[in-house]
Amino acid sequence: MVHPLCALLHLIPFGRVASYGEVARLLGLIHGIKTSGWMVGRVLSGLPREKWDSVPWRRVVAQNGQIVAHKIGEKGIIQEEKLIAEWVAVQDHCVRKDFFWVWDRGS
């Protein structure tokens, strides 16, 4: 699952985010949306630090925009900083809804 997940994350444009559940849906995970999103989160949380710059993991947030990694400390701070560097609006550890990416098969 790691390779298709990483490939999908590279499709999320600079300055946009997607929810864990949306990423799971696009990967074809057919468990409940919360379970599938949790599975994506587990894979991303296990991503080795040396991959943090090459895989845009920072572009995946909770459905409500919350930066979930913020609950675990340093990685959340880094995620927030990287999103802000991409001009994503972050306030109180949440991304505004208008920064969410919507998959378009035609693009």
C-alpha cells in the first residue's frame, strides 16, 4: 500500500490538502471511511523521517481540516510549517475548507 499511497500524494497539488478518508477512497479502500482513513494515517505515521521531504505527507489532514499530527508533537509542527510554506491557510491547527483538493479525473 505504501507505493500507491505515495504516488497518490504526489497528485495533490502544491497549496492543497486532502482528507485521510478521501485519500483512502481514491486508493480504493472499501472498509468504512473512518477505518480506511485510519489505515492511511497509520501508514503515513510510520513514514521514515528521511522520506519526509520526498513524500508530500503533509498534504493529508482530517476531514474537518485538523492537522492530526499536531497531537503527537514535532511532526505536527513540521506539517503545519510546511503547509504554511505552501501558502495554505492554517489557523488553530486547522486548514480552511477552501484549500481542500477535489479529484478531477480530467486533469
